[in-house]
Amino acid sequence: MAEACVIYESDGPVAIVTLNRPEKLNAINAAVREEAKEAFLRADEDDDVTVVVLRGSGRSFCVGYDIGAGEVGDDAPHQDALQWQALLDECLAFEMLPWHLSKPVIASVHGHTLGGGCQLAMLCDLTISADDCLFGEPESRFSEPGPVAVMPWLIGYKRARELLYFGDLIDAQRALDIGMVNKVVPLDELHDATMAYAKRLSLIGGETLTTMKRVLNRGAETAGFNDAMHGSVEGYAPLYAIHTDIRREFEAITRKDGLRAALKWRKAQFDG
């Protein structure tokens, strides 16, 4: 029997949802999307759960979508923008799970928190980071940015444009300084610090937390948040269907020498 890609546990009033593809640094595929949806719904329907923690097993929280197989999802199209939009809509629905949950979700992140994983963490209500964490959305470097443009809503347009345009990574302290995370702790203290934070939050009470989250989300949505998230998918879909020169070279190196070599090739151009 295959091991679950997402594990659900509970500790008193706290539900713990763990991304569980450690050998792939918790890269997101269709199974992760489906099992995460089931886990979040389970937490939402459990009256004993007040707060949800989202974390990753192994060395990293999440490196984003599983591009190692040359895809964003398990059945990614190639040159059809409409098909890409349908797939990216599924990715958006997955990443918005923490936002739409009635209960607050705390992202507990470590190692790499990149691409779709970075977006997922930003869409959680609160984020605690280990001091070893690296954040960023490097997908622009191989012509697959997005698909969820949430970063400007958290850190402002100037900072977001710089990170998104260049695809640079930042460390945990920088992420704290610009408002991407709430708290940074030593890696070996991450679990205990997260659970203490979550249980302290649960003392507020479920009804109050649910009401506050609904009010805060509604304010953002009134300001156009949902339209912006869906608009980013619609805007990026055509680019995914185009085979840019950079993407062709990136994919050729991936086929010949593997994903690690392709990422190293592209990184070297920015480090030089």
C-alpha cells in the first residue's frame, strides 16, 4: 500500500496536516492536492478542532509543484492555453484551501518554501519559520511564474515585483523583516514552538476565531482579493502554453542531465 501523501493528526484542539513526500521535498502533485483537500475538510468539520497547523515532512516544507516530471500536475497539457487554465484553476483551488477554511491555519515551515509552497504558506493565516528556511518563487527563471500572485498582498508591490521578477530567494530573517512570516525560531525548536503558538491561539475559542477570520477575509475579498487570485491564473495560462527559448533550453537540460542540472544552469546565470 502506497504511503499517504498527506497525513492528518490531531493534538487536542489542534489539527496537524503534514505534506508527506519527503523524497521529493514535498513537491505538489495531484495526489497531494486531493489528499490535502480531504485533510482540511476533515479539520473544518471536526467541532473539537479550533486551529490547524500545516507543515512538511523531511528536509523542507514544500518546493512547489513537481516539475521534475516536466509538469505542474500529473496530466499537464503542453501548448493549449485553455487546458493550462483549467489545470492552474485546480492549483489555485488547492492553494486557497487555507484561506477558505473557516478555522485559522498556521504554516510551520522549514528548509525550502518555494514556488507553490511559498504561495501556500502565504495563504495561511499565520506563518512560523525555522531559521534555516529559504523563501521565494524562482519559477520566472524557467518561464512558469505563479500561478497565484498573492505575494503583493502581503509584502507590497515594490518588494514583490523584485522577488517575482528576478526569482531570487530570501532567508527567514528577511522574510520576517518584510512581513512574509510572523515568527522565526531555531529549527530544532520549530515543532514545539508551533504547537505552543497553536494551542495558545486555540484559547481564544472557536467561535471567535472563525468570526474574526471571516471578517478579515471578507475585507480583503471586498478589496478584490479573489478577483486578483483568479486573474493571475487567467493571465499566466497563455505563458505556460508558450515554449520560450529559456524553457526549451531548461527542458532540454532536464531531459539530458536531470532537473538538478537544469536548475544549476539557470542559477549560475544569475549568480555570475
